[in-house]
Amino acid sequence: QVQVVESGGGLVQPGGSLRLSCAASGFRYSIYAMGWYRQTPGKQREFVATIITAGGKTNYADSVKGRFTIPSDNAKNTVYLQMNNLKPGDAAVYYCRVDTIQAQNWGQGTQVTVSS
């Protein structure tokens, strides 16, 4: 059974840091990319960061470059989102997406709140 499970969300003050985790399991096909997206009420889900598992190439949204990183542990099929210098505009539900040749697989999301 395919599972994509995010964790690590919570409340953080502006300027603070938070680390999200995404663990993937049960995949029949090889995972070729893992990424993070976020969504706020009334808006479309937007791209945050992604990593290609073979080679480790990363890509970031302009809004998070220099503040967020997306390290991964391929042996554990786990990807992280290290978020530094968080801003109120970063508050959202963060979703992990796991890509195989068969499908894109989404997690249930984890809430990140940035507030003083």
C-alpha cells in the first residue's frame, strides 16, 4: 500500500525555523522525484521545492530560495524541508508529492503557522 506521510508542522514565530519530513513507502515503481508544495485557503496549490532522487538536483520557488532547503535520504525514501527565516507569508498547509513513472502521489498535508 502506497503511503506518503508528512510530519513536522506547527506554530513558529517570524524569523524562526521548522523542519518538515515526508516518508514514502509501499511503492512498486522507483521514485524519481520528491517535492513540497503548499496551499492557503482560496488559493491554488503552489510549488515550493523538489529534488530528483538520482543525482540530487534541486529546484526552488523564487519565494523560498536562500531560506529553504530540501535534503533527502534516498535509503529511507524520505525527504525533508528545512525552512529558515520563516515569514508570515509562508504559512500554509504543506504537501509532499512523490513521483514515479506510474503516478504522482500526495500526502495528507501538514499545517505550518507563522505568527508572533
